[in-house]
Amino acid sequence: MKLSILLYLDPGTGSYIIQAIIAGVIGIAFFFKNLRIKILSFFGMLKYDDDKEKNDQSKTENKL
Amino acid sequence: MNLHPSSFRDSAGNLFYHQEQLYRGINISYKDHYDQLMTSGLYDILIKKNWIVKHAEVSLDYQHNYYKIIRPQPIPFISYPYEWCFDQLKDAAMRTLDITLIALQHDMILKDASGYNIQFEGYEALLIDTLSFEKYKEGTPWIAYRQFCENFLLPLAITSYTDLRLQSLLAIYIDGVPMDYAMSLLPWRARLSLGINLHIYLHANSITKHNKNIKSDIQVIYITKSKLVQLISHLRDTIKSLHIKNKSSQWKDYYVKDTLAEYDEAKQLEVQQMLEQCGTINKIWDMGANNGMYSRIASRYCNHVLSSDIDRYCVAQNYVLNKQHEIKNVLPLYGDLLNPSPAIGWAGQERMSWWDRVEVDVIIALAIIHHLVITHYISFEMIAKLIATKCKYLIIEFANIDDEKVKFLLQNNTNYNYHINDFLFTFEKYFIIKKHIKLNDTRALFLMQTKKQ
């Protein structure tokens, strides 16, 4: 199904179009990211996201 | 019924005051969207997570004008994105995206992603615009994508890559930092980030390109929900990867380098005793709070503390420390007493000035008055007169002319008549001195009660 949207000379036009393009680029990036996660978890080398969040937070704290 | 001066953009409803209470009227045209928010479980989840302001449906005389009227829970201190520290702006951005992602699970989306839709209660970022949700139509792009980038991503990227002080640009550009301007401020190495490249550079190019393309009145755009989720998640990852650069600042290590432990211990004890003497306190404003050490002490004696400082690094440090220690009733903000946030927006009324928003029970002014008087030529009279209109009690520290810091400041201002007698004579015009404690040979702490005018 395709959806038609009326897009006049609206500042949002370019912003709408680019979302479709970026979504495509990100789709490829996500594919490789998922592949990486699968390979890492296969070899038991995957870190948990929670740890990553904590590391990120302590990075900010150290910088302060 | 007095309409709120900022409530003119949204066709879904408006904010108004009735008997000094703030209400939100929901228009009939927004009925389906509001019903979906309330019945889909989205509102309940957001309330459970404490991500949205609570509201109650009420019945008022103006009922016939609206589908429904709701009364949102009041926010203790209204703050704006240009007064937040880097991490507050970042957390507000992440909260906006997280809410959008949860909304998509309930077939809704945020149609408005302005920074002004977020308010802080302590360190919790809350969405306050209950009417910013709309029903999601499969295939449609995110209408608020550009607004989000201009309100959050661009200021965060600029400040992360260059200087924290540039966050003040948000006070000049009420609708967010313009993309072309932001690009001119970003260094070339920002392009090394895929997220910055996609969401800023490519995004800006597309806007420029399609603004000129008059023939393309109709475009066919279709983005599946899963692609949209990936786009928003990627935007979130990009925001998450932005950090403050490690730079020194004048005030950042104040409590580490500049003050004596013994003197601070005595001062902390006295401040607590004085706060106890003030009776029941709802709100305290700690002006010149540095990293918020005294604000966190004050937080035990009241419901809410506003903790402001002129140094954005100190505000960031304050915010992170409160999160770390789970102190939920302290709001750190960037506030320059010499040039406080003005009222901005249409008719100068959309966003209130700093002094129009601040009204508290107690003001704490520690080690600040000598800077204002000696360095910036603000007289005791000007300070006392202004402060007396905004609080019931004042806890103020005075450093006399023999103090090392005062001597240093007076080096360049030798003609200034700075003396404790002038200070007391002026402040006693506006306040009753309830307590006077000597902290050491050169510094004293005062508890003052505002005289009824």
C-alpha cells in the first residue's frame, strides 16, 4: 500500500522525504548490528545493555 | 477565563487559568485522539513510569466550549531548555523519544516534540503536553522529526562539540536552533558520526533541496512502522552518544579547591538550624548554588529546592550528583543573576521571565553578595529590595573586608565602600534580623525575615 501525502512548499517536505531515505540507510546499519550481536553472542562475548548504560553514565560523571 | 499566553499554537485545545488554577480544555476535534490516549493503556503506562504529568478530568462552567477539561498536576518550578544543563537537555530528548516509541506501540505518535513540552520535577523529565499525541497512521513519517532535531539534537550536538554556553542559543531561537546556523557552528569532525551526518547534514540538505522544488507538490512517501521505530531508535542512539567535553571552569571545583572543610562544616550546621527556625517550608531557592551541596542539605527541610548557578558545568555536576544520590526534590538550573532569563516569545509573554517564575519561602544566598557588590557594582539596596519581594526568609552570608576573597576582589575596586555596617543598615530596611552567627574571623551568617510591606 502506498500513501499519498500532500506536500506543498512546506518546511516539512524535505524532512519527510529524508526520513524514508534515512530509514533505509539505518535498516542496513541495523542488519549489520544484529549480525554482530548474533556473532558475539554465539561466541559468548556479548555485554549486557545495562552494563553499557552504566558505563555511559560513569563516563559523564568522570568528565564532570 | 484567562487563556495562558503560550497556548495559541495547538488546535487540539488550550490552557487557561480559572481561580488561579491551570486547566487544559480539549477541543471536540481532538476527541478521538484523547480517547485513544486514555483507553489504549498508553496514559496508564506513562503515568506508571512517571513520564507524563498526571491530570484529573474536571467539570467547570466552560464545559460547553470543550469536549473535556482536565486539570494537570502543578509543576513546582517552571523551567525552560536554555536554563537546563547539558544532561537535562539530553534526558529531556531521550524521554521525548522513549515516549514516542511507547506511543507507537499503542498506535499513537507525538505530533509535537518541542523542548517546552518537557518540565523537570527534580531530575525526572515529564511530558506536560497531554494533547501532543495523535493517532498513528501506518506509513506516515514522523511529523515532529524536524522540530525534535532543532529543539534537541542540534543544541546538544553544538554544545557537545564546541562549548556548553551555546545552549543559551535556545533563548534566542524559541522554535529551536536553525539547521544552517547549527551546521556552521559544528566542527568538521562532527561529520565522522553517522548519526550527525544523517539527522543533521543530510536532513538539512533535503530541506533545502525540496523547498526549492516547486513542482513536487505531491510526493509519495511510505515508511513502515518498523522502519520508523528504527529511525527513532537511531536518533536516540545518536543523542545518547553525545557527552560533555572535559573542560575546566571557574567554579567547577569550588568546594574542592576553594573552601575549608572546617568552615564548611560549621556553615552546614548553621544553615540547617536556621532552616529549622523558618518553620514549614514549601520552596527554597539556593542562588549561586555551585554544585548544589547546600541545596541537597536544604532539600531535607522543604518540598522543593531550586538550585541555580551561573556556571553550566556546576549545574551539570549538581544534576548528576542529585541523580546519583536519588535526591528527587532539587532542580538545578542555569541562572545568571546579572542577566536573568527574560520573557520571550509572542508579545514577550509566551515564556515567563526568571523573576516572574520565582516565588519561594526561603532564599539562600551563600558567598555570593560580595561578588555582586564588588565585582558587578550592584548595591546592597538593589539586592535587598529585589530579594525581599520574593521570599519570607533569607539566609545570607557576609564576608567582611578582611576576608581573603574580598581582599582579592577589592584589588580592582579599591574605591568601593563595602562594609558590614552598610550591609546591615540597608538590609534592615527590608528584613528583621532573626539570627547572626560568626562562622570564622571574617565571615558571618544571617537569618532574616522579610518585613511586611
